[in-house]
Amino acid sequence: MTDPQDERPRPRGERLDLAALQRRLAEFAAARNWQPYHTPKNLATALSVEASELVEIFQWLTPEESARVMDDPDTAHRVTDEVADVLAYLLQLCGVLGVDPLAALDAKIDRNERRFPAP
């Protein structure tokens, strides 16, 4: 779904790693001296904007149309890009706040399992 020209060559079998992606995002921002702008408030706001751009793709679709959104290559590309933007800002926000996103999610699932036990 992504443009092959946008992708870095990756050795065969190399898995993507959340911490490595967070480092790449931090290095990207540092190389451009963007850290002064990457405050929790700004990152949370940017995350909200990107999530809204993802919602916009689905806004007027029926449930059936939304289930088939990845069937159209152009729309699939837009969805993939917006998902990447949302994740990028979330990872950057976690980095700035010192939140381990995987540990936070794991703990949240644990709480939800206790709060909403299976019948």
C-alpha cells in the first residue's frame, strides 16, 4: 500500500521494532531542530488532528463501504498514511512523556479484562 520509493531498504527478515521507530522519529526531529516544538501539548494536538484526518476518510461511508475501504488502492494509501501519522505522533508523545506504549496498553487490557469479564 505504500510507495516503494518511500521505503528504506530493510534486510530480509528484519522485524520492525517500536523502540527503533521511536529512535528514528526522535533522530528525524533532532536533525531538523524540531524538539522545541515537540511539547506534550503540541504532540497531543497533532495526534488529534491526524486522527481526525483518518476519521474524515470514513466520515460519510456506510458500514459496508467502510469495511471495503482497503479495496481501493488510492483510499488504502490514504488510510495507511494517516494511520502512520497517528502512530508517529503517539510514539513521539510517549517518548516525550516517558510512557512505554506497549506496557501502557498491556496494563490497560488487564484493567479492561477485570472491568469487563467475559460471560
